[in-house]
Amino acid sequence: MRYRPLLGPLTAVVAVAATTVVLRAVGADLTVAALVYVVVVVLTALTGYWGGTIGAVLSYASLNYWFIPTYGSFTFENPDDVVTLLVFALTAFAAGFTVARVNRLRHQAALNERAAFDARIDAALNESRAGFLAAMTHNLRTPLASIKASVSTLRDVTADLDDDTRTRLLSTAQEETERLERLVSKVLDLSRIHAGALEPHHEVTDVGELARGAVRRLRYLAARDRVRLSVADDVVLADVDPEMVELVIVALLENALRFSPEGGEVAVDVAAAAGHRCVVRVVDHGPGIPPEQRAKVFEAFTRLNGPPDSTGSGLGLAIAAALVAAHDGTITIADTPGGGATFTVALPDGDAP
């Protein structure tokens, strides 16, 4: 970087010398030489003021020395040649100065635009951080308040609690603790995704078994009579990362169970599809998602049309979308006939048999 100021002058020296050699080799006359040297001055001015200035001085000297009689000297046979040189000098310096100034202004405008862009990015990041902290505070406050209230009541020696009340308070504390654990796990997963630390490790996997595992993991929500699991041909193989795909199914199934009406059925269908893709559909009969809001549900901390007592964090679908994208797959939302939402995940099947 410390040699950068010399780049313009060195470029001017090389450009004028090379131009002089070519002009003398082709036997150019004074008019052609003057026009070519003006072009050289303009081009060298693009490197900055010093490049343009040195280019103009050297072009003037070369034109005088090589193309005005007496050749090979700085003397004049014809006084009219002085006018030619003066016109050339004025033209060359004016053109060089103008080009250098315009180039400098253009460079400054680019720097200003870059600074403005960086400022917008910083503002967006600050807004995103503020939104993240606000959402985290909201999601943490409720379970912590419930745990604190339950534990405080249980520790109150003056409280007259029967066994049923104690059991209910302990259950509340346990459920809210598990909720906090799930929230922290999702935040960590999302952080790893944003850091680019999640790289799928593909292996031939029975996606139907992953769906069964997802139902087992959600036993706190998924009673047997609420989930209908269907696997085409009993086994659907795909070349995927099993942990990631199970997490996708867990997120979609958890979302469906939370937003389904009391006693409503949720269906999970796993099948192979044309084009060598494995397709997983999670179908619920909840409030559904309007078309204009379907892209938004995959953003972190977004919760739409949820019941007032919903305890979701708004992170599950964002994580699912990121994991599907890591597999070069797609995730889409459609209306369920009769009401509700149908999430469809299509995953590349790779070389799975």
C-alpha cells in the first residue's frame, strides 16, 4: 500500500514511452501524434492528479522532441509550431485535470455510498439485535415467572397446600423448566445455523422412522389419538442428515399440534415422489396461514394466528426452513381442505436406493 502513490506516475511514464515508440515506428505526423498523446493524458489522468500531470508533461516533451522540427531537440524551425505546442499543452492539461477530478468525485461518491450502505446494515443489525433481545425477554419471562411462583408457593411454610395442589405446582415448574430447555436448545440451533456451523452429514436413512422418532419426542404434546402417521410402503429411504431431518419434522409437528384445535387430528405423511425426492407432509386443521403471511412464518420469533395460551417460541419454523435449505430442499405451505395448513418438505433423495 505504501507504493500506491507511485502507481500513477509510473503508469504515465510507461504509457508515454510506449506511445512514443509506437508513433515513431509507424511514422506518425505531428497532428496524429498530438491527438494520440491527448488520449494518453486522459487515460493516465484516471490514475489521479499526479498521473495526469506527469502524463501531460511527458507527452508535451515527447511531442516537442520527436515530432516538431528540428527533430531530436527542443528547438523550433517554424515559429507556428509554438502555437501547436501551446494548444496541445492547454488541451492536455485541461482534459487531464477534468478527467482526474471526475474520477476523484466518482471514487468519493462510491465511498459515500459504501458508508451509507454500511450505516444501513449497522442500523438493521442493531434493530435485529434489539428485536431478538425483546423476543427472548418475552419468551423467558413467562416460564421464569411461573417457575418462581410455583417454587415460592411450595417453599412457603405458612401455605396450607393439599397434595393435589403440590402436585400441580410441581408439574407446572417441571413443564416450564422443559419449556425453557427447549427454548435454549432452539436458540443454540439457530445460532449455529447463522454461524454456518451446520453441515449436513448425509447417509441413507429411513425417513419414516425419523417421523416416528419425532412423534415420540413430542409425547408431551402428541397423544396417540391426535397424530396419524402414514409411511408409504412402510419404508422411505433418502440420502439425508438424519438428525437434521428429524429436527425438521419435530418443528413442523410441534407447530401443527400447538395450533390445532382441542381434539383435532394432525397427519404426518412420508412418501417417495417423482424426481427422486422424499416428501414429508404435516397436515393440521388449525386456523391456517394466509398466503401473504406464509413467507413470514419462517422468520425467527414470528407467531401468527396462534391461540392466546400458545407457548411456542417462534423459532421452530425458522430452524426447519434453514435445515431444509441446507439439504437443497424446499418447504412450502398450502391450505388444508376444510381449514388448516399443510406444510410440505421435499428433500433430494441423492443416491438412496
